[in-house]
Amino acid sequence: MNIIEGGITAPKGFKAAGVACGIKKNNKKDLAIVCSNDTAVAAGVFTTNRVKGHSLQLTMEHIKTGYARAIVVNSGNANACVGEQGYTDAKEMTSLAAQLLQCKPEEVLVNSTGVIGMQLNMPSVRSGIRNAVAVLSTEGGHDAEEAIMTTDLVPKEIVVELEIQGETVRIAGMAKGSGMIHPNMATMIGIITTDANISRGLLDKALKDVVKHTFNRVSVDGDTSVCDMVLMLANGEADNSGIVKEDFEYSKFRDALELVCTSLARMIAKDGEGATKLVEIIAEGALDEEDAYKIVCAIAKSPLVKTAIFGHDANWGRIITAAGYSGAEFDPNLVDIYIGDLMVCRNGTALNFDENAAKKILSANEVKIKINIKRGNYSDRMWTCDFSYDYVKINGSYRS
């Protein structure tokens, strides 16, 4: 298994495009299409927010068939909470794309991301879809990634290559996400393509299993969006004989998919709005999976923990406090806490640790926080980022 150069079109049989059609005010790219030459097996995971964008709702219907040809995404407008017109607009997006791509509307998956509560500028969207289809190419992956970004500062792409059943297979992923991010889903859009030949059931299983511990372990600010989704297309053009059972070949495929999703999840956390560093929160010694998750979740979304990390302040009291209100069962008198490799708390009691060493650890681009509650054998981890002044600036003027 190797990470190679390229974007979402690296697997055989995929084309993409990203264009500027005027949805965004700054004339940046704002509409993307990713398309398979032939009908592909499709799987998806969607936000658990009760409020769901109209485009996302339509895609949840279309993906029930288990097949798709194309994914259309616009940025700059979430197409959410605008009434029946939002659903009508989403259907028009799929119908127009299907007409131009010569497939069924049900084979087009669609999503929108951006400001909630504003109707789509459909003349611009129509123009964008036509222009994007006209320039679809195997070189269009980077443009497509750029077109789905909102407050992202850096593109998020990865390609993994491996051998399955004697054939070279590629899995490619791209994602957007910087703010309003918290499980489930971590607020973002992810698109994954592969030329592997795999059954519908196993593609769906692999994606859902992997997302649980990758994209659903990212938290930037504790908010979950109405438009989050991860979509995956597998078109079978690698010509492997077919992954149809949970054997060694399936395990290799799943491991490669996990590498793709883990890499994208870390990129999202590192590019959190206003972030200056990637933070990994690890909980060990929990009685069960639920308690481990509760602890990492509470610490990762604590504004006090995140601001302390931004200020390079080894205020571990905020870490144990967040664990204490997480709802997990543990004895505070047994808790150990580490900042990097530096133990700052043993058995729930302060240590006389080196403050300068702690500050140096917290000054790095990546920081690891570990808490061991010594109750059982379960662990979990979550990626987050620090809170800086810029987070407030970005979100205080998001609509303007």
C-alpha cells in the first residue's frame, strides 16, 4: 500500500471538474462534478442532525438504489431551510446533470455547502453545471477539490494504491471542512472514488465501519452541520475479480480506505477555522467503548482546553474537568494525564512538572493529550484543534 500523487480522478474511469459560476461573491470556484465513465456502486454516510439540507435529503433518496454515475456539489450556499423550493432546486440540479451526462437523474448525487437559509441562485447553478460537464477531465480533480471548499485554507486530497486480487487498485479521496465540525458526521463533505470491483454490501460496510473511527472522530467546534456527508463510488475498472466476501482481500481494501479517511480527517482537524495546531486526544483505561468516547468527545470540544492549548498553557485541570462532566464513570483519584510524553497529573494529583518543557510541547504544530482513567481496557481518540482569536473573527463575519 502506497500513498501516491494525484487527486479524486486517480482511479481509472473517473473525471472531474471545478468551476466558478457566481454562487460565491469572490469569484472563486464554487461548483464541482465528479463522474464515473460507467455506473458505479455507491455508498454514503450522512449527518445525524435532524435538520438536513434539501440537496442532502435528495441524495439520501437516490443512493438507496446502490448505484450512481456522478456527484455534483456546490459551495457558498447550503440549500437548507428554504422550504419546498430547495428540494425542487436540488432535483433540477440532478436532472440537468443527468441530461448532460446521459444518465438517469437517480444516478446523480448532489450536495450543497455554505450559508443556511438562502435560496440557490439557480441561473448560476445551471450555468455552472453546464460549464463543469463541458470541461470534465482526468486532470480536473484539483479543481473539483477547490470548488467544494468554503472557509478551508488548504485543499484536502489523498490517493492510495495497492494490489488486490493481482490487480493494481486505487482509492482516492477529497474533502472539505474547517468549521461547524463535530460528530456525527463531523461537519464536512467527503468524496471517495475507487476503481476496485467490490460488491454493494461490502462497499457500504467498509465505508460505514471506517467512517465511525475517522471522520466521526473529528471535532473543531462542537457544532454539527446540516449538510455533512461522505460519498463513495466504486466503478470496477481495475478489473480485479471482485471483492464479494470478508476475506484477506477485503481487509486490504478496508485498511487502504481507512488510511484515506484517517488522512482526510486529520487534514480537516488541522485546518480548523483559525487553528494553529492539530490536537489528538486519547482516552485509555475506560470501562467500555461508550465511556472512552464520552471522554475524548468532552475534552475535544471544551473551549477552555482548546484555548489553553492555543496559549501554550499546560492547564491540565481543564482536561480532568472536561472528563469529569463527560458522563463517563471513573474514579478521579486514579487519573493520569500526559501532555505529549510529559506526565502532568498522577492519580488525580498535581505533579511538579517542568513548565518550560510543557510549553515547548504545546508550541509544536501537533500536540497529543492522553488521559488514562484506569478503569478497564477500552480506549478511543479524537482529532481536534486549538481555538484562536481568528475563529471568532471568521465566524463573526461568515455571511458577510
